[in-house]
Amino acid sequence: MSGAPATFLLVAGEASGDRIGARLIEQLAARVPGARFVGMGGPLMCAAGLEPLFDANEIAVMGFVDVVPRVRRILEVLDGIATWAVENRPAAAVLIDIPDFNLRLALPLQERGIPVAYYVAPMAWAWRPGRARTLRQRVDKLLCIYPFEEAWFRSRAVPATFVGNPLLEEPALANGADRAACREALGLAPADEVVALLPGSRHGEVDRLLPTLLDAAERLAARRGGIRFVLPIASSLERSFIEGHLAGRPVRPILCDAAAVAVGAADAAAVCSGTATLETALLGTPMVVVYRSSPANWMLVKLLVDLDHASIVNILAGREVVPELLQDALTADALADRLASLLDDGEARRAMREAFAALRAELGGGGASVRAAEEVLDLAAPRLRHTSAGV
């Protein structure tokens, strides 16, 4: 007599986690036929087979000021997922990134004996190092995506394993961009001068950044006749939301759904600090990193974060490879000047691309989702045996 299908809980909360979760579901499904995947994610995870309890957009906020108005709903979502897990006893829970949410969720799961794998380690090596203790207490496996993290967390008794960087599983990022194909897909000519604008994947980020990015684009357009702009729309955002920001603007970027195509087609890019900066580096496109938060959030960041750089590209390199325009330093004039400099300075572009190539070599090859799935299945093995026995 066979038991009920094996069930896995997966929880992700933003566009990058949605992509990671979707590939993990595919790998787990290939190894556990008939398995169910339940939890929270975005459109890619749902397309891969996730049965959503909640939509990831419900908790897609960033910073203390943004979170406060949504606290009640965020806690309802957290409680709803935890209640489902306690009632349904999944073989394992895979919590992907969003540490402010997922580390809280890990506690009731751990207390009820549900194995917890945490995928994409929090940046405890940069700020809030106390999270290492929280991970040690609440997580059975920590799956790291940067090589140095395994040793850092293991030295603090966290069961960490480097599985590789999931970005390298995406064909465009693994192999580098085919610039001609990207341009053809967007209707751009080979000789066009092209700048990509990446304002982030959260509504708050876009509200704070996109107006300045568009102002900078207008300044560049006034200086450089014929320059074209491309703006990819993250899966977590609605096209109408982006189009609302573009209403009445003299510069109309080409809108597309694939960030890799937009960045691959570009000569330079303005990129919101986050995973997108690493994606842009892997595509080999010179960039300026931008970010702006609320004054209160920024003050907290300055007090708590022990880093010389904001971009993961610069953090991994240990030096400023790409320029950063953060908070008050981010103005339309400053961004237009930095982008123009990148477009004009061949030596700066060459040096940046060489640094990107070194970063790619440091991250190793692909296969992160395969290794992550194997780690999750190892964690879930006792419960999977229990289920298959029909007990």
C-alpha cells in the first residue's frame, strides 16, 4: 500500500527567489515523481507546479518604513503558512531568501519537527551577524550561493553547504549574452547606442528609482542623438504600474519581460542594487549601480551594515569594480554623467568586463539547483521513507 504523495513546502518572496524556487521544483519533481509543492512564490514557481497558499507580492516590501503599514497582513501570511505546515507535515520546508520573513517562519517549523532547508544565505557576514546564531538554532541545512559563505557559516556552527550560484543555470548568464540576438529580439539595430534601465523588482524600489532613471535618460537623449533605452519589467510587477511612470515622458523605453535580453542588448546599464547587479556582470554589460531608500531606512543601514560597498559585485571583488550612486548621491545629472562616461571610455569598459570575467570564474559552474535538490532530498529522506511505506 502506497502512502500519500510526498509534499514539500517552498517559500519565496521576490522575483529572484521565484526563479530559484522554480528551478528547484523542477529538479525535485524529476527525482520524486508525483510530489506536491505547496507554499508561496511568484508566477514562475506556480508555472513549475507550486500550489500557492499566498502570492509573494503580499510581502514584497523592503525596509522598516515600508513594512509598518503591512505588518498585520505579513503576520497573517506567516501564520497561514505555518498553520498549513503543522497540519500537513511536509517532508521538508525550503525557505528561499527573504530572511526577515523566513527566519521567523523557520521557528514554528523547527519546533514542530519539520526539516528546514534555507536556500540563499542571509548576508550575516555583512550585517546582523547574530543571524548566524538564529540559523544554527532554526535551520537544518543552509544552502549558500557564494563560495566564501560555507566556511564563514561553518566556523559559527551553522550546517552550511555551497551549492553553486543559481544564476549560472540560466543559459544567457551561463554562456554570456548574444548581443546581436538580443538586439534583434528587441528590434534594435547593431549600430544603435543602447542603455538598459533596471529600477528593481519591488513597487517601492521602482517608485523611488525609476523617476530619476528616466530623468537621466532624458538628459542622455538630449546629449546623444539616437540613443535608445530598454526597460525590463520584473515578474513581480504589473506592466500598467511601469507604464504609469512613463506617462507623459518624452523618452519612451522599449519594454520587455526578459532582463537578460535587455541587459544583453545594452552598451551600458543603470541597475538597482541587488541580484540584478550580479546578473548584469555575468552578462558582461558595464553598469552603474543605483539605490535609494527612505531616510529612516538609510540611517538604519548606515548604522548596521559593515561594508564599504553596496553592490554584490563590488563586495565579492573587494574593491569598486562598478560605480555606485546611492541615496543623495543619486541624481539625474550624476547618473547621466556616469553612463555617458561608460559609453565613451573604452578602457573603463574593458577593465570592468575583465573584472566581470574574474567574478564568473570565482562563482564556478552551474548545477546549483541539482545540488540544492540533492541536499533537500537528503534532509527529507526519513520522511520520504515514512511516506512511501504508507505509514
